Amino acid sequence: MNGDPYAWIRSDLASLHRAGWYRSTLPGTGRAGAYTQIGGRPVLQFASNDYLGLAGDGRLIEAACRATQHYGTGATGSRLLSGERPIHRELERALADWKGCEDCLVFSSGYLANLGAIPALVGRRDLIVADERNHASLRSGAELSGARQLFYAHADLAALEALLVAERHRHRRCLICTDTVFSMDGDLVDLAGIARLAEDYRCMLLVDEAHATGVIGPRGAGAVEHFGLPGPLVQMGTLSKALGSLGGYICGSAELVDYLRNRARSWIYTTGLSPADAAAATAAVAIARNDADRREQLWENIRHLRSELDGLGIEQLPSDSAILCVQVGDIEATRRFAAKLLEDGIFAPAIRPPTVSTSRIRFSLSAIHTDEMIDRLLGAIGRWRQVG
């Protein structure tokens, strides 16, 4: 019984170093935008999820400052106690209207939205059928629910249906969970096909629109809008990516949202979103919904980079979004490539296991990137690719 009960931590950290899985933070300073300051020098930002360039937008900053002056810096408690503010419902109404839903519930983060909604919808007598590449928050919510969780091969509708044929009838309720745009690949699933299977096999469907919101769809409302899907979906998303703020949400029927207010533990027992974050997100929804030129500029940037990478003969993972990934070798080769890009003033860190199965460089594009910035990125890729 003698010895240090925490000694195992040192051993586990050593194993992370040996595997090349160890991570540490790299602080960026200055206002969010196309550039960030790392190590005291400006570098081009190609790692951010700020797809519309709103995180540093003066309109969001002004809205956040006004809300802080009016309400203070914090919500002070859960929204069922002292934390409810008019700005919360204003944001929820704006999101619901944009998403074509009856109502919306805003959580303090996207992770908390999935962590609360999934266990509220299913339990030990139920089934969750999930894409094998789902975000960790979807997996965590599923594990917390106690439901049986089965995975189908990524984006494979035949595999999804085979699981439903074999297992759906054995369970009380079934929830299909999937990202719409996958954060470490950039591909968009056939959501219309998944929705048909959900209807055919009497399943609920929860879709994570974190990386589609603001980017995809005629009004930027996401993949549900892109595919023109009606009906009772559970639409989850975040306020921290294209909307430049912080928080998460669930949009759906009024009945669903009312139920989650009473059953989603990560909403009931968590301090409400700060007034500043709620106000900034509300301003961002209006911009994202109405500024089609900003979204079109983002897609021009996507087409530009994708075309030039093709011209350089650089293989890209399939993508239908602002996320473009290239594979440059094993873990160590990918780390070296990311380090070389940083030497050239380009911030695009290596994405490695266990986050993904195979290492890659992930480039995230923004509407505020210029052609010159993208060409500078391409020049650095070309130079370091020749060096190897």
C-alpha cells in the first residue's frame, strides 16, 4: 500500500510522448482574425473555425460590450434560478427562426448541448446508431445515456440500414446521431438519405451542425437547410465557430425544447451563457443570415485553395466545407510539416491520433482570407513539399 498513488500519471504521460500523441497549447495573442501572434510574431491563421471572420468583428464586440454594461459579466446562476436574461430568449428565437424550427434551447457550450440532450432522449432500454467518426461530444453523450451504442462505417447508408434491420426492433427507442460536416475531414454526409432511414425505421435523428452552420445552405442555416429537410429533427450546433461567440444550442419542436428544459441535466445544472456571449451570438446570427456576400467570399476562398492544391498535385481528403485536409505522411512527418509551415508564418497544426485515425494537416478557411494570403499558404506548401 506504500508509494505515490499518482505515479501512474507520469507513466501515462511518458507513453503519450513515445506514441507522438502528446499535446500542449500554443498561445495566440491579439484580436481574432486572419492573423494571430505566436511567439511574438504575426502568422497567418489557417487553424481557426472562424469561418465567417466574425470573432473579431466590431459589431459583435459592440453587442457584447453593451450587454456587459447592461447585465454585468456573468449570468450568476442556472437559467432556472437566477441566470435567465432577456438576451437568452432573443438569441433562441433568432436561432429557431433561422433554422426553421419552433423553438431553441441555448447551452453554455456545444459539448454540453450533446451531453445533455442525448441522455434526455434515450436510456438503458434504447439504441443509439452513430457514425464511427462522430465528434467526441456525441460519443460522450451516448455513453452517459446508458443506451446501447452501435457504430456504422463512416457515411455508409447501407451499413446504417443493416444495423437498423438487425437491431431496431429489439429496443424501445432509437436515436441516429451524426455530424453533418465532419470536423477533421470536411466531408458532408448524405443527410437526406439518413433522414429517410430514420423515418422508415421510426428513429429519432440528432444532427450536429457545428461546422455547417453559417457555411452551408442558401441562408447559411446548415445542412438541414441545404437538403431541404422538413420534419422532427433534433438540430444541434455551436455558437463558437462561424458565429464567432461561445455556446451551443438544440433547435427543434416546441415540445422537444420544453422537454429538454426539464430533462437536460447539462442545461438545468449549469450557469447560463454569459450576457456578452449571448449578445455577440445574436448579432452574428443576423449577419450570417443576411450577408450572403460574406458567405460567397468564403466559398470563393474554398474553391481557390482546392483548385490550386489540385494543380500542385497534392491529394486532399474529400471535402464539402471550409475544412480542407492533406496527408503528408506519418505522425512525425506531419508534425515536421506543420513546424515548417509555422517557420514560414503559416499556422496550421498537425492533427494526429487519437483525434483522427491517420495524421493530416487541416486547413480552415475564412471569409476574411484574401487571395494573397491563400497564395502565400500555397507557396509555403510548395516549398516545404519539395524539401520533404
